[in-house]
Amino acid sequence: MTLASLLFALVAGLLHVYIFNMESITWTRPATWKRFSVATQSDAETTKPLAYNQGFYNLFLAIGALVGIVFVMLGHPQVGWTLVFSSCGSMLLAAVVLAASGKKYLRAAVLQGTTPLLAVVLGILAVTLG
């Protein structure tokens, strides 16, 4: 279960790096802002500072999960699992907030929240049973 948990944490981390890229680097490209239901290029320009900041939140969550994986794999499970649970738990809770924001965000919330959920659940099982 440890390996499965860490694989889901890895996928969650990589997804959040991708989200960082969209929010902090490519936000004003039409393909990106349309994906986030932004109505116009002008709106994308107006919201760029907010998206830029939010992108870094996603990057920091990803880094926490990825560094946690490394620590678990290197034989430092207390540090590693703390980082994995904290980062993936935050990703999961952010997905819950997104889902609660409205029906149009449900698909994105499921995409954003499934892998951290599996990482946390399988990680808890690995730690308690292992």
C-alpha cells in the first residue's frame, strides 16, 4: 500500500505542477483562461495577479508531496508521511471547497481531489497496518 499511496501522491503532485503552469505561466493564453471559464482576454489580464498567486499555492503543495515521497523512499517515514499527508490533505480539502463552489466546478474538483484522496487513504492504511 505504501507504493500505491506514493504513486497517487506523485500523480497529485505532478497535476498540481501542471496547474501551477497554467495559473502562473500561461494564464493569459486563450486556451488556458477558457479552461478556467474566464470570459475574455481582458478578464484574464485583470485576474492574472490572482491566478499567479494561486498557481504558487499549487506549486508549494506539489513540492511538499514530492519531497515527502523522497523522504519516505529514503527511509525517513516520519518526515515523509507528514509532508505527504499535509500536502495531499490540503489538495483534497481544496478540491472539496472547489466542489462546494458550484456544480460547474464538480468535474475539476473530482479531477483535482481523487489522487490526493487515494494517496491519503492508502497512506493511512500503509502506516497503520504496515
